[in-house]
Amino acid sequence: MFRLIRLLGAALGALIGITFVLSDQSLFDKTGSAGPTILIWVVAWVAVGFLLLPYLTVVPAARLIKEVRAMSTAEFVAAVVGLLVGLLIALLLGLPLSVLPAPFGRYLPLGVSICFGLAMVGLTVAKREDLVAAAQAAGLFRRPESPGGDGSKGGQTQVIVDTSAIIDGRIADIVDSGFLYHRLVIPHFVLDELQRIADSSDSQRRGRGRRGLEILGRLQKEGPTPVDIVDDDPTEVSDVDAKLVVLARLRGAAILTNDFNLNRVADLQSVRVLNINSLANALKPALLPGDPLKIRIMTEGKEQGQGVGYLDDGTMVVVEGGARYVDRELDVMVTRVLQTVMGRMVFAQLHQE
């Protein structure tokens, strides 16, 4: 393709050179040696066309296609709408400008079209979220909603999956159980982060990354829920967490994660979050003060006289006066339950007969 464009450039250069010769041959007769001069003139135009035409056609076109592919769907639509609005404004201004005397009437409309077209493209792409919000507030349109949630595809709510949720591993069991039946969306930048973790020099991180890739492969091949790998990549932010929040807002989707900080940032921007840790805490059996428990004391606690044991779901139970009963099973009574960011803690005392 590149070679063909060069040949076309050479032919076009030869045509331009010959046209100049035919239009004003008297200019070359003045040199006294018209034949060699004309030959050099035409050869020079052939060389110029051969060298420059690819950089005036193929190279800019390839770069433009690459930039368009890197744009998200929202950015592309905003750019097209902005270009149309800019050209419409330029048309309204260009009509009165075209009646001005030459050369102003010839070139000013073209300059106004270029300036307004490019300016409106940049403006609409940069402010696309604000423009959509303003249009929604004015009642011009509404985001399509499915019965199950916000953004949907084919009638299914989309859930954008964070790297931490994939590495965690519990997502596969949740999907297999049927509780998470939404369409799972894996952005390419999350997949790239997972690959970097799997290639890490640290053996522990490398193992977690490879486990995450295995779980993702299992979800794609065997999971009952559709898994989509998408190329959408918000370029206005660089941090992965920020990209997830922006993408979720653009798609009207939820975020699946167990990252506490991402959960807080998404909540502040009114993005729905499905937190695996919150789900695990919600499924733990409810305990109230006065409930009896049978617990094995595993170790001594931080405070003097305390013993520590664990329920089947991993909940820590601190037993007052249980330090002397390490490695023994005791009947205890719940005194209070404390919910923390890390999970739930139960405090108990020895059961008195």
C-alpha cells in the first residue's frame, strides 16, 4: 500500500511538472537549454511527489484511525456532535462573510469553519459528561434502564469487575451459586494490571496474579454469566480506580470490588458498588447479646486473661477469662458484637450455670 501511494505520488508529480511546462514553456526557453531544464524540472516534481505524498495521505490517515480506535464510544459520539454543531455555526457566520471583497470573502468562511469545527470538537469531548447531565436534567432524554438496575446490555445489568475482586477468587463461587447473574465487564486496563501482577518478580504477587487469570479463564469458559472484555479506556485519568469509576458512570454500570478505598470513592460519585466483603459480612449468622455459643479457645488475647477463638465463618470471638482454657472447647455467652471495617468481632464471657 505504501509503495503504491509512492508510485501514485511520482505520477502526480510528473503530471504537475508537465502541466507547468505546457502552460508556460516560454519560461524554459529563456534559459537557453530548454530540453535539459524541462527534464530536470519534471524529475524534481516526480521526486517531490514520490517522497511527500505518503506523508500527506497515508501517514495522517493511519494516525487518525489509531486515535479514533483509542477513543471511547462516548468520546467519539461527542466529537461527531461537536463537529456538526461547529460546522453549523460556521455556516451561519460564513454566509455573510462570503460577500466580502476578495480575498476576504474567499478565505474567511473556510477559516471560520476550521476554527469552529475543531473548537466544538474539543469542547464537547472535554465536557461530554456535563452536557449529558444537562440534557437529562432538561428532560431531552433518559438513560435506558433495565428492571434489574442501571446500565444494561441485552436486558442485563452490567457489572464492571475490579482487579481485587478477580484475585480474591470468591467471585467464581458467587457466580456459580447464581446470586451474581449480571453481565460481567472486564476493561482491558484491568486485564493489563492483572497481567503485570502475574509477571511480578515477587513470588507472592505473581501467584495471586496467576490465580486471578485462572479464575477469569474459568468464568469465561464455564461460568453461567456472560463475560465481556472491553477496550473502553478513559484517557482523561491515569489511575485504574479512577478509570473504573469514570467507565461505570459512562455505562451506567455497577462496580464489583473488595477494595475499601475504591468503594468510598465510587460512593462519593454516586456509583453503585457491589462489595464482596460486605456480602460476606451480611451472610454471617446474626448474634445478639445473651446468645449462647460453643467455641474452642485457640490462643490468648491481647488483654490479660482474654482468650481468642473463631467461628466457622472466621469471625473472631474474644472470651473474657478464657486465657487459661487454651485448646479447650467452652460454652460462652455473647456480651456484645462490634462491627468494624475489617469485619465483625464478638465479645463473650464464660457461661455461668
